[in-house]
Amino acid sequence: MTKILFISSTGGHLSEMMRLKGLFSHYDYHIVTEKTKSNLSLKSDYKGHISFLIYGTKDHLFSYIFKLAYNCFKSFFLYLRIHPDYVITTGAHTAGPMCLIAKIFGSKIIYIETFANIDTKTITGKMLYPVSDLFIVQWSKMKKHYPKAIDGGWIY
């Protein structure tokens, strides 16, 4: 069965990604997101199919650097354990390292640019556009920024 790793930061990116949960039953799936009080219920909802990274925000830059480094190492070991055929992500910073690791090891990357950006590229989008095997935008006007993207319409 095809293995798919779904990864996103918490908050709106996670909310967008969870709109894809209809796909979970069709694949050997695993979810990776940041651990916060607001998403702890996912641990019981997706028992054995979810892993958490440390939550970090660039608002606290000094601690963020260490959290990001830790998450990069943890992503590497999660990738080796799960070894997905595909990585699907809605962003943001939590997903970047995992996608780059996955690309190095031969997994296919599917990136869905966030619904929140109508006119501008995201940092993660800029970073993953060149390495994504499929890049999806939710607003057709975003194709001017990502010409090879597919207009997938809204997730919501």
C-alpha cells in the first residue's frame, strides 16, 4: 500500500491539511504536526498515525533556532521510520525540512500553497516550489508566481 506522510505546522495550515482526511483511509498514512494544546486530541483520534514536533515561532527567534534544529533532526528520524512514498504538505516552516529530507531520499513531494495567500508567495512555497513534484495553488491568480503549479481550487 502507498505510504503518505501528511505534514504541516499547527493552526491554519493544519486545518487545511485535515480537510484531506478523506484520503487517509485509502493509504498507509502518517500525520506530523507541531504539538500544541489545541491539537492534543489528534493523538487519540489518530492513534499510531501521528507524531509531533516541537512548536516554535519566529517571534521568539533565539529559541526558535534551537527548536528548528531539533525538529530537523527529529524529522530525519521520523522520515527514516515512516519512509513514505509521498509527502503532502500545506506548509509552513515545520514542513520545509521534512520535504527536503524526503526529496533527497526519493519520495515525491506534493505541496499545497496556503489558502491565506492570494497575491504573494509564502517562504515555504518559495523554498519547495523547485523541488515539489506537484505544486498546487488554491487561487488561480497565484499561477503568475508559480507558473508550473496546478490550480486545485479551494480546500475549504
